[in-house]
Amino acid sequence: MKKHIAVLGLGNMGAGMARRLLGAGFPVTVYNRRREISADFATAGVKIATTPAEAARGAELVLSMVSDDDAARAVWLGSNGALTDMAAGTIMVESSTVTPDWVEELAAAASVKNCPVLDAPVTGSKMQANSGELLFLVGGSAEVLEKARPVLQAMSRDIMHLGPLGSGARMKLINNFVAAVQVAALAEAIALIDRVGLDAVQALSVLTNGAPGSPLVKTIATRISEKRYETQFAARLMEKDLRYATRMAHGVGLALTTAEPATWLFREAVLHGFGDQDMASVVEPLLVRRKSGAA
């Protein structure tokens, strides 16, 4: 008999993950703050909960995939939070991109009810969530991970155990910091290509087929060229991840000097109305300045 799973959060990532679990034969209960999104799952044999506590009731593993620390705190520890009705021994998996401080806070609260916690954020975006090709970056007990492994395998191409609790959150923030800086640099490069009058197609061919042409740069360059900003990874979430990474680095006495300008560019995209569009849209405010004649 497969574990009964509760999934908290049905955004771009959580929805795909819940579908993968259902397809693998796991009994699934879902909760989402916006109920109209949850309703889409009702015809697929998924139980719809009206609160996180209801979702977690009777589940053997509860997984959260929400936007940030505050959203995670609300679904786990808030009024009618999942931990309220969770039985001792229920495995708690925090897959949201959050701070290590929040992971520690969650673990402290969970210990009172004897519920083990894994921090298990993922690399990949909406496409990989839908296809079950995520990479889980896991922190926590190896023994607990082995119990959770069949569940995580249903959603992933691989599972990497990075060490004690908090290791997954730390690695995910470092990963997204590096990704964000690449995307920000590409956006500025495209703006510069435009300003100096180079042919955009030729210039991007040089960049994507040369040393700068990482898989991410190639992907984002295509989205920008085609102005395809349907959300795979939202610009506002990348801005948040940069802030979290910077805070983590400051906590160990390190300044991420390349993170600050990247954060500024993503914040500009959010302020210009691109926050819920794909991170590739970070280029748009730079091009708008060109068209308006602004410096």
C-alpha cells in the first residue's frame, strides 16, 4: 500500500508534482490557498482539502511547495496549519525555496510532535515538474530520506542528499543566485546589443554558441528573442531568492557583490509589472528605457 501524501501548494511547481504522485498511484490530498485551482484536481481522483490541517490529517508524508518563508509558515504553523492535526511520525518535506532559518524554525516546531523534517527544494521549473524530471536537493536524516525516497522518486530524475537539515535550502539558494546572475547579465548584454546597433540574431548566436552559452543562457536567450514570457519561473520569485541568498551570505560574513545588481534588475522587472511573468522578462525594462530615450 503506497503512502498517503498531502501536497500543500498548487502553483507552477506543486501542481505538476501532485499530478506525478497521482500518476504513480499514490493517494493524494491537496490544499491550495486559491480554491479554484484546487478544483481542477477534483475530477482526477484527488481529495481536495479546505485547510492545510485537513490536508495533513491522515497523511503519512506532507509536502509543501509554496512561494516563500511567510507562505510556508502559514501552511505549516498558521491557523489550521498542517502541523495542527499531524500524527507523530508523519514525514514533513519542505520543497519550497526558503531560508535555512525557516527550516530550523519548522524543525523545532515539528520536534514537539515527533515529526521528522526534510528540506528538499528542487532544481527545474514548470516543465520538469510536469514531466517528473526534478532534482531534489535534500537536507536531513538519511534514514528519513530513505522512507521518503519512493515518493520523491515519482517526481524526479535524481535525489541528492547534501547533508544535515538545512543543506538543501542552502544549496538551492546558491544555485538560484548563480542562475539569476547569468540571466541578469544576459539581459544587460541584450540591452547593450540593442544600444550599439548590432544585429540581435547574430550577436545572440555568438553568445549562445560560445563560452557564455550555458544551457540556461541558451534557454533564456530563446525566450527573450521570441518574447515568450509565459511563466516557467516567475521574476518575482527570482528576486526573492536573490534576497534570501544575500541574507544567508551576510550571515557567514560574505558579500555577494554580483547579487546586488542582479537583485536590482529583477526588482525593476517586478515594478514594471513583470513579476508574475517568466524571469526572462527581466530584459523588458532595459529595452523600454532604450525606446523612451532614458539613460
